Amino acid sequence: MKFTIHRDPLLDALQRALSVVEKKNTVQILGNVLLSVTENEVSLSATDLEVGIQITIPVKTQETGKVTLSAKQLHDIVKELPSRDLVLSKKENNWVEILSGKSKFNIVSLAADEFPALPAFHEKTYFDARVDSLSEMIDRTEFAVSLDATRYHLNGVFFEALENNLMRMTATDGHRLSFVDAEVFLNAPEIKRGIIIPRKGLSELRKVLNHGQSSVGLSFERGYLFVKLGQSYLFIRLIEGEYPDYKQVVPKNSDKTMTVGREDLLSALRRVSLLANEKSRGVKLSMSNNALVIASSNPDVGDACEELDVQFSGELLEVGFNAKYLLDCLAITRSPEVVFSLKDKLSPGIMRGTDEGRHTYVIMPMRI
């Protein structure tokens, strides 16, 4: 095996592959990247058996072949090399030589036949999906995915089909719920009961979507999601199990509403939460006629409060929330104003951007 390639596209491919490889390195081969060299191209493959990626880039091939190298080691070497052509060649006893100008590296490889077999990406039926819609859906849900390993079915987002060609993506960790609707597919596939995409797979999908194309191919098959974007392929093993009936959590009769500037609320919450309890991160929102007071208190540190002008009418309403959960939603909201819909201090609140009706964020209250 021997080929010549410019350092920059190789580095870009290695950076994308590196985020997929097995971090714990319990199986040595899963810490490696597979380089498959054919006529005038090389395919880089990496997997942790839950997520896998394959990226094909053009090269000048002198000799075809396959080899696996430590993904981190190869990435670190290529990263430090100057932006110019380099030559990779396989030597005796599975050593691989890397030449770049006057620099030479010899590193040990593992046999290519030990690398796990990846799916036949080219043989799938892909449905065209809008990159902008899919990216926005991930941004509006990924942050709310549960990190509790004991609640495995909540460790991903629920992707389901609605009526009128709409798709919905939902995430919850039991304390907050975020779901968003969008027209993703030109011709929607049949997804009967919805699928649960794990958090790591979702993160890798989001990275793939950053590469400047307007559409991406998605294929759904036997517990996997397959992704095609240009010469890059991704597979994600889906989470098996039933997603909870999240619709029961969404309050139906929240008759009190407050409208407030997003930037004003974001800035005030950041300041006031500095003195909130470090564990609970709790802040109290007190709403009265056209005024909102945000307050925090920590006996070991002190207390803070700030008043904002808002649109609110009615009797005084006080409710406690985790400041981080509010800040997470405000960070991905683009509307200049947000609307809070509330019932009382014990019921969940709903937060939406004023012109983002397809995104709903439900947050559970807390006692303060």
C-alpha cells in the first residue's frame, strides 16, 4: 500500500474519524482507523460498534491495499506536519512510513482483517432530507437528552412522523422536555412508531451536517440509521425500547402568560444565578403587573435579585426553576422575545420564542 495525499483533506477526515473511535480503548482495534486504498482514492473508516463513519478522499495511488493505524497517533502526526503533500506506505512487518519533506515517521499498524466489517453503505435506499431543518431540530433537542445511564431509553432523541409531511424530534431528561416540528423530507419515509437516536450518534450526525451541503441522505433499516453526505457515510445503532408518552407532560391549561425580551432575560439569569445554590441552581421568578423579579439565595454566599420590564397582568405569581434549564433554552432561541405560559407554582411552564411556534420547551418547577 502506498499513496500520496495533501495534508489538509487528510487532517479534516482524521478529525471527523477521531470523534467516533472508541475512547476507552477496551478493544485495541476500535482505537484505530482503517485506511482502504483503491485506484485514486482512500477511504477512512472508524467505529465504536455503536457509531461508524467512512470518508472517501482522492489520492495519488502508487499501490492499493489496507492498513489500520492508531487514529489519535496518526491525527497528532498529520496535525503537526506542514500543509503540503505527504506519502504513506506500508513496509514489512506491518510498519507504516509517513514522509513529508524531510520529516519521516515509522509507526506500527494492526492487521486490516481485524477491523470490524462496516455495512454496505452504497446499497441502502436514502431519502433526501433538508440539512438546515435537521440541524435546527438537533440544536433544539440535543441539550435536553438525559445523561442518566439507568434511563437508557431517554439517552437519545425520539424522531417520529406527524401529519402533513412534518417530522418531530423530542428529548427529555425528566426535568425538562424539548420538541420541535419541521418539514425535513421532500418525500417522507415510513417510520411507523418512531426511532430513538442515541446522543453520540446525534452529535456525529450534527457534525456531518456542517459540511456545506443543502441536503443529506437518510436511510432507516433494522435498528440502524444510515447517513450519506457527499463522499461521507455514517451509521448509528438506534436505541431499542419504548419512548415515554411525553405528551402527557405538556400542560393544557396554562392561562397566565408573560412576554419578555430574550437578551434581557438571558443576561439577568446569568447574573442572578451566580449566587444560586451550586447543586440546585434554583432561581425564583416573581411576576406581577408588567414586572418580573428574578432572585437567588445561597446561605453560604449571599443573595441576588434583578427586576425586568415584561408584559404580564394578573395576580402575583411566584415559581422556582433551575436556572441552567432556562439558560439552555434561551441559548438556542433566536426570537427577540420569549413567551412563558404558566398555571401555578406547582405546574410545568412552557417557554417559546414569539416567532418559533414549532418549538416547545416544557420545564418542571422546583421548590425554593
